[in-house]
Amino acid sequence: MLLSQLGELGLLAELEARGLIVGVEHDAAVVGDGLVATQDALVEGVHFRFDWIDWRALGFRAAAVNLSDLAASGAAPEVLLVTLAVPGSTRAADVIAFYEGIAETGVPVVGGDTTASDVVLVSVTALGRSDRVPGRAGARPGDLLVVTGPLGAAGAAFRAGGYAVPPLRLEEGRALARRAHALLDISDGLAVDAAHIARRSGVRCVLELDAVPLAEGATIGDLAFGEDFELLAAVEDPEGFAVVGRVEEGDGVVTLYAGEPYELRGWEHFTAG
């Protein structure tokens, strides 16, 4: 079977069933003694293009998407490891600007690797510590689904020929992690990420799309794009966060707009495009 047929989630399920990977159901891996680790890669031509982003913004983005996973784990970031693969024709000033962008997050780079490549590839590992990682498996019927900020900015920016700057929700993540039953970041689209909670928790997630706070210029359709890097949590009490849905007995995800069913898809690696 081809990966385009299996999809990312299918691949992970197959590897898990064979015992080749363990504990990958959450945004980050809990290594032990409160240590949390996560890793993401950005590939030129797949995740970014240089006519839409500069080197400094790329550095910030590469770090921020990993820090978002730590935020979803309620973790305080400690260090980053950065691997950068670039063509030999790349200007040194551009690489320096890339690392300056990473430095804007305030998290130090303590290691990694550099190597030659035909296209630019960035891989960042982020390490942090958390007192409690809710994960995706604890949502309960009766919980409310909340988000930490407006959604759709990434989709709106992409339609305009660019990328939205990822938010850093580390403080909000630590606050939610103390009481949330489930917590993850919105990287693949609201419905797809809600489905992760539904599947791992054995519940149904009902999303009220007309209650979702939208970023400036965004539409409901932009909620399917993903890459907003806000947090989605299942909680008993919203305590000031925007309520976008609820958790019920059952399975899967129901998306409603003005009370009527509304199809909202999302990003799927290998099958997208």
C-alpha cells in the first residue's frame, strides 16, 4: 500500500500495532521525570517557500511549531536542538538570520547538526518540563471544548500568498494543563485535531463553528487549513477561554454551523494535495 493511500494516521496506527513505536498519541513524548520532548521538520517546497517567507521568519516559525507542542503539554521550554540542511550556495548571512529568528522565542539552541542538501530542510527538537501532561485521552462527556485564541489566520494568510506568524501559547498551555482533561494544539485543522481527542478519549466531539472566534480576514472554511497553533482543550470550566463545542458520549466529530451539519475537513500528510 502506498503512503498516499494509508495516510499519516494510518501509518502511525500500523507502526503502533507492530510495536515499532510507542506513546505517540500525544503532541509530545513524556520521556520521564517531567521531561517532555517533541520534534518537527519543515521542508522547502512542502511546508514553506522563500517567496512567501524570509530566513528570520522561518527560524521563528521552525521553533514556534515545536514550542506549540510543548505548550499543549503544559511544559516550560528549556532548550532546542536544531538540524539545518541547506545548499552550499546559501549565504552565511541568511543562515545567521535564521538562527536570529529562533532566538526571538527566548529558548536557547544547545546543539543539532548542519549538512548539505539540494533544498532547505529544518528539523527542531524542543525539550521542556511539565508537572502534568493531559494528553488527548482524558476528555469526558459533559466537558466543554475551548480554544486559546482566534482561528483561521493561517488559512487566510495562505490565500493571500503568505504565512501567519505562529502564536506562542506557553503560558496558556501551563494554565490549561493544570485542569484540562485533554489538550492539544491545532496544527492539522480544528475538526481533525478534535478527532484526535475523540478517538483517544472514546467520546464524540461536537463543534459549533459559529462560536469559533475567527482571526481578521478569516472565514469558516479557513478552519480546515490548520497551522493556527492555538490550543484546543476539554475542560469542565472554560474560565475565560472561548467555548467552541462540547464532549458527548459516542464517537467521532460532529461539526455544526447555525445548528446544521457542516463538512469541515483538514490537513492529512501524504494524502493532501
